[in-house]
Amino acid sequence: MRIMELPLVVGADGSESSLQAVDWAVDEAARHGLPLRLVHASLWERYEGAGLADEPGGPPERGRAEEVVHGAAERVRRRDPHVKCSTDVWPDDAETALLRESRNATALVVGHRGRGQVAEMLLGSVGLAMATRADCPVIVVRGTAESRAGEHGRIVLGVGEATSEETRGSAGPKAEAGTASVRFAFREAGARRSVLVAVRSWRRPAHRTMDHPLLTGEPAHQHEDHAAELLDEALRVLEREHPGIEVHRTLVEGPARKVLLDLATDADLLVVGSRRQPGHVGDQLGRVPHTLLHHADCPVAVVPEWG
């Protein structure tokens, strides 16, 4: 008996960015054989309690919320009638509702901008909150029409970049392989039959005391060699498990944020991990994923790495 997989959850608010996320999610659900769940959150009960409802049959805000999800569901059916789709409207704020949904989702898909005032931001507050706090991988759908349609045939994976730049430098003493993000990227590349470009940036230490006995005579290529070792370590097991996926290793000297943004210009998806500490409250996203979510030219998947 086949175990039913958790749905792909999409935050639907009726904005153009949200509709792009719905389209992307339909194609993603079809690739992986997943059901789709459209979720809209609205605080109509709060409006009703404040006496703002002007229709005897119920608050107009509730009606608008239902229209949003029904319209999104019809969009799903037109795009791919074979994708199973369910809908729900929650009397809650969007962050609370989607975080709750993320506990029982294969992944959570959101647009890169919201409605109203947050639409003027580079990344809507809901998308940023999901990438920071959700329990499942979060895909923020952004970038060019070509990248959203998967026309480039390339998935870019940032290996070890989610923590390396903030904490210890890319050539630190311990490999942060990011197993969850690596597995996610391999799964995507396999489903799409795409090339997987695995990237590790490296940098020479900004400050070095050349008369230090451990640094004197240090080969110039030592940091690059170490980055190559960490990249090999991160990919070794998954490459054996997925021999049919074409993997390109890429080592680039420079800041991880800039390296990955450059490679995202002709990618269909950019995958990075985000280190999480159980029980820790506050922003755990890190500077690298934060920058990519605001500026990448393709959809960005942020995968929680627990530990």
C-alpha cells in the first residue's frame, strides 16, 4: 500500500505574486505526484466583531476570502486537472495559519510579495516569516517567467552556505553538509530531469598573521582544496543514491551571497539550507538565505536543517 504523502501547501491571497506561486505549485505537485492544498487566511471575524460587516448574510470579508480560494482552485483545474486540490479559509492572520499548515506539509509555497502595504517591500513579511520559522521547506516563487516555468534545466544548490559565512568562514574546520537541503535538491533535479549545480564558495581569511607558525608558507590553494573536500563530502552519499542525475561541482572564491545570486540568473530553482536550533526563538534564517529571498532571479527553496 502506498503511503499518502503530505500535501504541497500554497498561500493564496489573490495577488499577482500569489497567482504565480499557485501556477508554480501546480507544476511542482504534478512532478512529484502530490496533492495540492490552497490556504487563505482572513481576519473576517475581527471585522464582524467590530461591526464592519455591511451584509445581513455575513461579513463581506468572508465572501472575498472564499472568492480568493475558489478562484485559485479554478486556476489549478485549468492548469492541470489531474492535480488533486483542496482549499481552506482560516479566520486568522496569514503567518499563524501558514505556520500551522507547515507542520503537515511536504513543502510550503508562497509568492514573493503580498497585498497592500507589504507589496512595496522586496519580500513580503509573510514569505520572510515562513522561510524563517516554518517546519518544512519553503519555496518563495520569484524571478523571471523562464525560471518559474523551468526552462533552464538547472537546479543550483548552495552547499554549506547557510551558516558558513555568518559563523566561521567558508573554509571552517567542520563540514556542514546540510543533508536535508542536499536531499531536497537531488529530489528536485531527479523529478525535473535537470542538471544539479552544487556550489561551495570559499574565501581566504580576511585577517591573517603571516608570522603565525601555522600560517607561514600556507599554500594559496589550501582554502579552495578544503572547500572541494567539503563539497565532495556533502554530495558523496546522494550521488551514489541517484546515479542518473548529472551533478556539476562549482567552487567559487567570493561571498556566498554574491556567488549564488550570480548563478541564479539562469537557474530554475535555488536551494539553500537554514540551520535551526530546536527551542530557539528569534531569527534563525541567516544573511545568505535572506539576501537570496530578496534578490534572486529564480524561485528560492529554503530547507530547514535541524541540529
